[in-house]
Amino acid sequence: MGSPAAGRTSPAPALSALGIEKRFAGVTALDGVDIEVGQGETLGLLGPNGSGKTTLVNCVSGVVRPNAGRVLIDGIEIGHLSRDRRARAGLIRTYQNLRLFTDLTVAENIEVGLLAQRGRPREQRRNLVRRSLAEQGLEDVARLPVSELPYGAQKRVEVARALVSEPKVLLLDEPGAGLGSSETELLSEALRSARSRFSCAMLMIDHNVNLIMGLSDRIVVLSDGKVLRSGTPAEIAGDPEVISVYLGQVPQKLPR
Amino acid sequence: MMVASLQVIVDGLSIGSTYALLALGLSLVFSVMGFVNFAYGSLIVWAGYAIAVTDSVGAPYALTILVMVVFTVVLSIAMGRFAFRPFITAPPATLLLTSFGVALALQAVAIFVFGEAPRHVPTPPVLIESVSVGGVRISLLQILALGLSVIVLVALNLLIQRTTFGIEIRAAAEDSKAAQLMGVRPPKVLLVVFAISGVVAAVVAFVWFARIGTVDPRADLTPTLKAFIAVVLGGLGTIRGPVIGGLLLGLFESVLASFLTTNLLAFQSAFAFGLVILVLILRPQGVAGRVVELAK
């Protein structure tokens, strides 16, 4: 495990999903979607409800099987792997609705994030969990059952659990949902520092356009299960077709 | 009177601690897989045969117990691997029916191989001889039963609460799909849980057959039922639930045995089930359990 040697450019993107098709009982949710996320790159997924954003994340993480298409990590096919083997290949996701283990303490929940990596010595695991708790400001509640925390703090536990193993690829399904503006700021900060520390590739969905625009290097806009546009945040925000399909209320000024 | 009631408590705790272990083995599988394993008693029966067969070839008692422990754990893992793992994603009802199938199959094989007649399971006399401590009669086996139960309980609690394995088991028990996305392998967790449950069954079998002295192919129902009653009394979803349930059942039986007249004693099980019905009506989650949600 661990990140590739610094300075070496990986020939293949960290994550590619190519020609992904998914049909549910006659409804085509994804109709041949291609996305690529480079190492250390953040790709934001935008699109109206029902455009296929969550389905795409589900196909990549193995929650649903696509009808066609390939999923690759570092150029290696993982589309046939089970969910746990994808996790052990360095692909970790978060959920729109929290999927924390309510019976476990905060620290134990974060430790679950390390189960994907066998063979780490106990002391190292402890240190990683401790650092992760400190990063998210959760030290004081580490021994509490996670169910006793307020929503915002639970959301931070979920982020900590996803980041603790320093995944190669991180899928974030609405990480900002239900957060206040100061909490969203903390979230952005945590994701930025994770990216600079172990240059993980991120694929992110969120309804908070400011959050996505502020964090992403590139944006892909989905519409009716197809890629409508792909470009930098500035290009996307200025694209008339995107505005008409989705960004009806484009922010006056892009946050920097 | 004082001594008599002390005797009832000692007897009740000793048999109750065995029931507690039985219930623990059953509820362990339940909490992870969401089904009651009705083949659990078959493990106990086959453990009894393991002792009997090893003894019949002239092995010393300690060796027969060692062989029994290894055999029971292997049988439990095999049960998990071949009977239950193929249905790991199936609804709990499928697994429940599977467990009935396994119980029937293991019983049929036992009848075929060993016949219907009970077989003698040896016990060193030193284990069952009672000594009098201040008027209360107690055997080495009773002390062993209590001691072993405490050891198993403490070990199990440490394993579940303090180790990475424990975190893995608890995570898989609560949300197997989410756990899988974090790299947990549910099939592996299943095998580990069956292995642990096999160790618990072996400890129970040692105490059980030392007390009873015989094994027959249809003897699996009693341990399964005792475990089931204890689990219902104490409640699921915690370690202390089955333990409290087991001790309660032991004490209840011990009290009944000392107060009931001989002709009423035949209805001892009926009284136990009456108690179960009462608990289910008044406190469905058990005395010390909590509300357990079955997998959706």
C-alpha cells in the first residue's frame, strides 16, 4: 500500500470508468459514461436529480453492477472484484446518508476504516486513528458511542473513517449534505489537506455548487445518464447549456 | 433452611453457567448472521460421540477431551463453511431453515453410524464426587463449570470489545454491506464466528457429558432448547443478555427441582416455557437485551 513514489507520474489515471451503462427495469440510468480522475485530482460530478450521479458512484464502488463498461484503478481492471476487494485495492467511499456503525465508539468507527489494510502493526493503527481524531477535532468524544454525537460530528467521523487509510481513490457522495457553512468550511479544509498529504484522487457529488466548484480541478456534468460537459469549474460555470440544464441559479461570483 | 437455599443457589448457578455458555454460542451466530442456529445442539451431541469413540479405543480421559475440542471446532467451522456460507446473502429465514436441515442431517448420520441406543460417555469419578462445604454439597465439576464459564466469558468479552477482530465482527453484525465497503470480508467473519461458537460448544460439551454420562442421537434438542430459552429470557444483542438468561434459567430450574413434588417435576419444562411466554409478553427484548433489528 501507500502512495506511489513522489515525482513519478502514473501512466494510467488513478480511476477510470469507461463506457458505463446501467439500466434499471427499462430505465436507462447511465448510457455510456466515461470519466477519468488522475492521481491527486478532484473531479466534481454535477447534474440534476436522476441524472445518474449516485448510480455512477455505486457502479464504481461495486454497490451495483453496471450492465456494461469497465472500472480501473491505476489501469488495473477492478470491475469484477467484490466490494471488499475494491476497498482493499484502495477505493473507499462515503455515503449520502451516514452509514456509521452506531454500536461502535467514534474511535472504533475510524478503526474500521483501517480494516481494508491488513498487516499494519497495532501501534501504527493506533497512531493513525489518533491523528485522524485530532484532525477532525474528535479527541474528546473518541470513547463515546457514535450515535450520541450530533449530526455534524457524525459526518466528521464518516470523513475521518474514509481518510484514515489514505485511500488511492475516494468517492464522496454528498459529503456536505446537511452541514452548516462553518462545518462545510471544515470539510473542505479536511479534504484539501488529505489531497495534499497523500494525493488521493477524489470523485465528489454534492448539491452545494460552491463546495464542488471550490474543491474540484475539473467538473463533469451529467444529464440523462450521459456526460453533457466536462471542463474546469470556470468553463462549466460559464457554459450556457449547463446553465440551462442545471445551474439555473449559478452563483454570481465563484468562490476561490 | 439457610443451607438448603444456599444449596439451591449453588446448583442453580452451576447449571445456569453452562446454560449461559450455550446461549452465548447461539446468540453469537445470531448477532452476526441474524438467525437462530438450530443445529447448535447437534454440535454438542457430536462432541459427546467424539469423547465416547476416543474413549472406546482406550485413550486417557484428557486425550478424549482434547480430541473432542478439536473435532467440535472443526465441525462447527465445516458447518459454517458448507451449510451457511453459500447462503450468506440470503434472508435470515433461509438460514433458519438451513439450520433445521443441518440438524436433521447430523442426527440421521449419528443414528446411522452409532445407532439409536445411548452410548456411555466416561467421566472420572473425581469430577462428580461431591464434597460438603459447610453443609452445602458441591462437586469439582460444578466448580469447574462455573470457573470455565467465567474464563470463556471474560475471554470472549475481551475478544469482542478489545481486538480488531472484535471490531470487524461488530461492524459486520450491524451493517454487513457498509462493512464490506470498508474492506471487511463477511465470509471470513462468518467462519471466525463459527469457530468461536465451536470453542464455546466444546466447553459446554465437556461439562454437559461429565454430568449426564451418556449420549444418544436425539440428545441435540435439549441443549438447543435450553440455549434458546436462555436467550429469550436474557435478550439478544449483548453478551450479558444470554449470560443473565442462562443463570436465570439455571436458578429457576434449581428452585423448581427443590420445591416441586415428584409428580409435578415432570412438568419442569412446561414451567420453563411458561416463564418464557411471560417474559415475551411483559418484556419482549428480554431482561437484559435490547431491541434487535433484523437485516432488512
